[in-house]
Amino acid sequence: MTKKIAVLPGDGIGIEIVAQAVKVLECLNADFGLNAEMEQGLVGGSAYDETSSPLPEATLKLAKEADAVLLGAVGGYKWESLDISVRPEKGLLGLRSELELFANLRPAILYPQLAHASTLKPEVVSGLDIMIVRELTGGIYFGQPRGVRELENSEKQGFNTLIYKESEIERIAHVAFETAMKCDKRLCSVDKANVLECTELWREVVERVSKDYPEVELSHMYVDNAAMQLVRAPKQFDVMVTTNMFGDILSDCAAMLTGSIGMLPSASMDKNQKGMYEPIHGSAPDIAGQDIANPLATILSVAMMLRYSLGAEALAVKVEKAVDDVLNQNLRTEDIYTQGDIKVGTSAMGDAVVAALKS
Ligand code: IPM
Ligand code: MG
């Protein structure tokens, strides 16, 4: 059966890296029996420029009708002064919320070939294999009320709301426990229960859900300590589960352990395994259009898509193996380059992955 993939490159390096992931999908179509139809849509700043909206109706329709969405990145200097309601980031957040993609899986895996590319000592990071499960459609990112108001003395006051219902915590906790069951069966829930009532409830609900998973060893950690532990002794973690904002911060931190944020894919899933797949890095406007961005996070996001939404585990493994192969060939984009490696550009890296797939 034909599967439909909505392809949304977005802005900045999103355009270049998604083009490499599309090459990979085309190769899987042509040579490995994947039957995927791809259709492109606009999102983010480029969508705003054309339609005055960062998430045009046509894009939302395309994403809703697709079996999976492949997204590059959104944002750039050009749109930073726009009103927050139409900024590129709203396109991404709108997709997450409209498609109800509440479960964000962000693996941080260190490829042994890149142990020396990490800013941490190789012995601290070698063998690292963490999965961060980030709640994606609630918390302070979406909580109401929000805004900037003027006080009586005409001073301005900004405010946002950290808010979670029990049902929202429960469903992400279930995803996290299920994920832990497939990993080392250790789950660390990250909160700030010593200060924030909302995350005190978070802890209580996660504790309650844990009763359904007696095999999983559950621990709790305050977010400040979790940030420290991630750089002190990251291998203590197996699966982590946390709120939208804490997950945003901790996943960038975890990314650096693996050598480069350019290596980390992600999957954002709804309750029916429909997902949006994107690298966790941003649009990097400073290096956009120069053919130096690392496309591997996006290509690895395609692997996650094959696994979780397209029911093609064997092809997912193939893509991951191809990425491993190009690293074994010492091919490196600038972000993961160290002396003695072979430096390649974005497009050449994409071609190398395709060649590895075919070999
Ligand atoms: C991420 C990004 C986004 C987020 C931005 C671009 C809105 O940082 O996916 O981690 O904050 O969720
Ligand atoms: Mg982020």
C-alpha cells in the first residue's frame, strides 16, 4: 500500500538537509520496495513570506492526510521581529498541537566513531544510549493565560502558565514506561517538584502509572540535578521522561554528549503512531545555504519514521547501518570533523548515505 509522506523543509538549513533525506527515501522507493509518495509543503518563515501564515491551511491539510510528516527546521533572523503569533516557531508548535503529537522521542546515542568529537571525555560518553521522552503538546509552551500586560503604573509584565492535567501526564508516562520496557527498564522522571505544584502532580501521576509496569525501575530527579548529571555521568540514564520545556532544554544538553546536535533525530507521535519526524536542531541561519550542515540527524529521523509510522523496521535498520557505514568511511561534515577525517558537504554526505544503502 502506498504511504503518504508530507515533506516540510521549512527554513534555513532545513531545505538542504531535507533534500538529503528525500534522496534516501527515493532510493528506498526505487531499490528497496518502499512505496512512499512524497508531497512538499510550506511551513515556518518561508510559509509566512508566501501566505502571511507560518502554518498555511494547505500545509495542515497535507500533514493531517499524510501517514507521516518529515520536517526540517523553522526560523531565522529575518522573522525574529515578527509578532510572536506569526513567528516561524508557531508553525511548528501548531503542527504539534493540531496533530496531537504529544509524545516526543529524542534518542541520544553516541556513535563510537564520534567519541572524540564530543566536548566531554570519551570515557564519560562512550556507549551512551539515552532516550528522552518529552511531553510535547502541553505545559508552559501552550498554557493559558499567557502574554504581556500593562500594569497600573504602566510597567509591563510578562506571564506564561505551566499547566498539566492528570490525563496529559498519564498518557506521556505510559509512552515512557512502554519505551523503558524496550530499553534497559530504567525510567527517570524529571521534574521540579520541590518548587512547582504542577510538577508535584507530575511526580504523583508518574508514580501511580508505575504500578502498571512493575518491571521498570522508576526514579525521580529534579531538573537542575538532571542537567548536572547529564554532563557529569550521563550513562546512569536509560529512559528519561519530562515536561515540554524541561525536555527542550535537556535534549539539547544530551545532544552535545553525542558530539553534535547535528546527529540527533526525533519522533513526535500521536496516540495512533502517526508521527512527525525532525532533527532536534534548529534552522541554523548562520550556516544556511553553504552546503556545510549535517544531514545525518534528518536521515536518522527517516529511520525513525520507517520504524514507527511506516511499519518498515528492516528499512529503518538499513538506513541506520548506512549512516554507520559513512561514519566508518571517516566522512564528516564540519560539525563532527576532527583532524584526519574526510570533510564533506551536506549534499556529498547525502550521496554517501545513498551509496552506502546501495552497496
Ligand atoms: C525543539 C525546538 C523548538 C522547541 C522550537 C524551534 C520551537 O527548540 O524542537 O526543541 O522549543 O520545541
Ligand atoms: Mg529545542
